[in-house]
Amino acid sequence: MENKINQSTVKWNIRRAARRGVRRLGSAMLVIAPMALVLAACGGGSSNGAAMPPASPAATAAAGESNPAYVKAQELFTANKCISCHGVDLAGKAGAKTNLQKVGGKMSKEQIAEQINNGGGGMLAYKSKLSADEVGLLTDWLSSKK
């Protein structure tokens, strides 16, 4: 009789552990499955399934914008990760203050240069990261956005 109790206890414990495992697996799947769907949807790509690199401001520049200084400024804009807040299309990702599409009509060249150098209003200062020439290129390019 004692042996029967032990066997039934063991079977009960095995079933209980299996139920817990299924519950844990089910809970994990509830978290993992949506994440996998989001990642798959964000992959983008072309019709042949190959992923496309993100567009840079240089790639999205207005047709005919061939000023080499502006192209260099757009490369600086991308290389310094300005697009993380201002976006590839300069529309801004962190509110209206980060929209630079018409910044040249709102701020003077001096104000733009000061903002790049000293930061403020949530923006980091780039005085120690960019040369005066680089700030000048960015300032000229951004001041043309009206």
C-alpha cells in the first residue's frame, strides 16, 4: 500500500510539473510571439526579400540638390546620428522642436550655429565633436531649409 501511495504521488507530481511547464511555455509564447511579429514587420526590404539600408538625408535630398557642400553636410548629419532625433526627412522624431524642415526660415545662421555648438532645449552640444568648418557646413545647409 505504501508503494502505491508513492507511485500515485510521483505521478501526480509529474502531471503537476507538466502543467506548470505548459503554463510557463504558454506565458513565454505570449511575450515572444508578438515580439517576433513586430521584428518581422519592421524588417522592410524589397520585393525580393533583401533588406534595404535606411535612407540618408543625402538620398532623400530634393532632386537637383547637387551642391557638394550640402552633400557633405548631409553626410555629417547622418554620421553624427542627428537623424535619431531629427529624422531622415528632418521632420523630427521627438516633437515639433526637432523638426528642421523649415529651420532656415525660423532661425538665423548665427542661431543655428549656436544651437549646434552649445545645444540646449534637449539637444546635445556638438562644439567638442565637430570642427568649426563642419558646423559651418551644417549651418549653411540647414539655413537653406525654408
